[in-house]
Amino acid sequence: MAARRSRYLRAHMGLLFAFLYLPIVVLVALSFNASGLPTAWGGFSLQWYRDLVGNDELLEAIRNSLIVAGFVTAIATVLGTLLAIGLQRTVRSRVLDSVLFLPAVIPDIVLAIGLLSFFNLLRFTLGLHTIVIAHVVFDMIFVAAIVRTRLAYFDRRIEEAAADLGANPVTTFLLVTLPAILPGVIAGALVAFTLSIDEFVIAFFNSGPTSVTFPIRVYAMIRFGVTPVINAVAAIVMVLSLATILIALTLTRPKGERSARLEVGA
Amino acid sequence: MSTATAPARRVRSRVWGPRIALLGPGTAWWLVFFLVPVGVLIAYSFFSRGPYGGVIYEPTLKNYARALDPLYVGVLWTSVRVATIATAAALLLAYPAALFIARASPRWRVPLLVLVILPFWTSFLIRTYAWIVLLNPAGLINRLLRGLGLVDESLPLLYNEFAVTLGLVYAYLPLMVLPIYASLERLGPQAAEASADLYASPAQTLRKVTIPLTLPGIVAGCIFVFVPSLGNFIVPDLLGGGRTVMVGNVIQQQFLQARDWPFGAVLAMSVIVLMFVVLVVQAQVLRRTQEVEHGRPA
């Protein structure tokens, strides 16, 4: 009975993975398809990758996205890390936690049009800077959540020791706290970068005509004529984001918590 | 007196100094670029559209009255229906998977979870686009069905409500697995073992012990799927082909094409209100489960 049930669960898991990965595998395979058709295999080809390199609009969009994601990552990582320490140590309140987390829960279109109305009211010109502002709003919350999981392993007695040895709070933070939580901070930064570079809805509403980001470009390509170049773009994006997230995941898992635990006595 | 207040003030500043330094910048950003914009949106919903698309600052309720038009109530109903079906389907797919991972040997749990969550971190647009490739009349799935002789003609899989629902399930499935897994892991195997010792069948154990005690995870997962599905406009836009119109599509259209921002704001308010209803339900379920766990009468 139990064995039959576990066999059923195993089969279900297998089907679920097939469902999750089939679309990704198909897109990557099609990106090497010489025929360019989703229906017929015309042999292996790198032609769509070559076309991609020659697509100036796409390269411009990628450049814009990298600029946005760079600024967003820098600002969101600093704000998110400070927020994480503040929430962990000064004000322990579940209400504050969930209220601050609202931008990550609210459907993105609401945040998108809210910011658009706000920028419009203040006569802000839309551009890359407005996308940066918008992305930081939800990105810093993800950074804060990730850094907090790392802070939970941190032994505060190390900080007290530093203070006893005459370090001021800023020195203690820079030389003791930050190195200990650094893997969490880097993981947060990687997640912030990935979220920003993939983000479409908020950027779509808050970008000006000259500030087209990569997802906006991809959307236009999908919307107005499917070309095989999208498959090549898709394959590259998949591989890059999967690599980034795998790195982030390894960093958030403390190995034996060696860096943050002070051995007392034993 | 003054000597007594000086140290007190110093203590207070020692408490508030770090608070402001740590929480200040983030909450300031949150206030200015989240709370104020949502406030502006709420305010806009009570004004009217100007002749050239601007906003006229005269209070009115006519946008709300217009939202009661059967056309828009219908759109809202479609959104709720599609999001509900997608959530239910995701739950049916996710619960057995979470159960499998929670019962796997500890060595395998993290790799399995990572495999579930990985697709979620790749581009949302591209994952949705993949289904255009798979579902279209000449796509892989239809070719497979015809090749196996299951159907004579291609099935209309794309550009309908089925495609939209499927796209939403695919997009948010990992968000259902994670919280359910977390609550299964927190529960541990003991409860199910005790139930089996008391001669409950596996089905009874699942129905009367495991599922009720993992209800907080189930509800959290349902929220993570339902809320973003409700306001989604990419999936209905790309996979619905203009036939399955959800509230997100109308909001986008009001803001970017019709340029009736006050009416778009009203539709956004309906999404916010529905989201809060769902969050209140979650709070209720959490309280109920905690009461059960602590042995108080439910």
C-alpha cells in the first residue's frame, strides 16, 4: 500500500518536472534549428545567434537593461541590507515586516500604474532613472529577506567582542558584521540583479520612448512576429539566469555556519 | 531635573540613532515610491478624465459607477474565475510534489526543491512565449497528438482561456510548492505515524491529519498563485490572443491606449480590494490552525 503510494508520488514528481522543463528544453533546442521553424528540424545551426549579434536594437536594449540592473542592484543591496539588520535587531514587529513586504505581494501592474501616475503628477520625465527607482522598491525587500536568513545564523557576541576591544559601531559593522553576512548580501545582490533584468511590467509602464529595456524589446519581438532569433535570446537568458540563481543559492546556504559562529569554551 | 533628563535623552538617542540609520533609508524609499504612488492612484480613482487624457481634479464617483457596467463586471469575473482555476490546478499539482520532496531522504530534498524553483527565476516573458511555440496548431503538442493518432485535426489549444490558465499555472507553480513543502517539513513525519498507529488508512491520515495541519502552507501557496494571476496581463495578452480579457489587460488599455487614468485606477482598486480580502482569509486560517495546534477548541 505504502509502496504503491510512493510509486505514485514518484511518477507525479517526474511528470511535474517534465511539465516544468519541457518548454525550456524545446526553446533551447529550437534555437539551434537551422530551419527556423518550430515544426521541422533542419539541422544544427548557429545562424540565429549570429543574427542576434547583428541586431542593434536588441543590443541597445541589453545595454539599457544592464545599466538599470547595475544601479538597481547597488541601491537595493545597500538599502535592503540596512533594512534587514534594522528589522532583525531594532524593531521586531511582524506587522512592520508584512507591511514593508507589500510591494512584493501586490500585483506588479498596480505598482506600475501607481508609479506612472506619481511620476506624471510630479512632471518627472520617464527614462532609465524612473525604471531604476521603481525596481528598487521591490528589489530591496527581496534583498532584506535574503540577508535576514543569513543574519539569523550570526552570533552577536562577536560584535560585543569587537566593541569591548574599542571598535566603534561603524568599524564593527564594516570589519565584523559585514564580512560575516557577506554571502547573504552577495546572494541578495544577485537576486536583485536577476529580478531587475527580467522585470517587464513595471519597466513597460515607466520607460520613455528612448529607454527600451531588454524585456520590453523581447515583448515587442514576440508581439509583432515570432522570429527564430527569440529562441536564441531565450536560450541565452535561460542559461545566464539559471547560473546566477544557482550561485545565489549556494551562497545563502551556510556551510556548517563556520564564518558566523563564535566558539566559546569548547 | 536637568541632570536626570540628560542621560535619559542620551539613552533615547542611543536607541533611535541605529533605528534611523538602519531603517530610515529603506522605509523612506518605501514611503515615497510605494505608499505615495498607491495613494496617488487611490486619489485618481475619484477624479475624472480630462478631454486630452489628463486628470481633472473634481471629486466624482462616476468611475466607480462605470465599473459596475456588466462589461467590466464580466472582465473582473473572468479574472477571478481564471485565477481561481489556475490556483486550484497548481495546488493539485504541487501538493503531491511537496509531499514527495518532504518524504525524500534529506540529501535529496534541497536539490529537488532547487529543481522546482529554478524555472521560476528565468524570464517570465520567455517562459510564456515558450507556450506559444508548444500550443500553436502546428506546435509540438498538436503534432504529437496527431502523430499518435489521438486527434485528426489540430486542437485549438492556443488563444483561449485554457491557454491562459495553463500559462498561469506554469508561471506560478513553484510558488505553490515552496510554502506547502515548508509546512510539511515543519509538521514532520510524527503526526502521520501516530495516525497510522491508530489504524487510520493513508487516505484518512492525509485527509484528517496532514492536510489540515499544513493548511497555513496551502493557503500561503494559494495566495502566491492567486494574487499575481489575478492582476496578470502578460499571460492573457500573449496566450489569450485578445479573446480572454482579464482585468490587467483593461488596466493596461486604460492607461496606455484610452488614456483614462481615473477609470484605470478604479480597476486597480478592485484588484487591491480582492487582494486584501484574500489576505484576511489567510489570517483567519492561520489563527484557526494555531488554535488547533495549541489544543484549544476550534
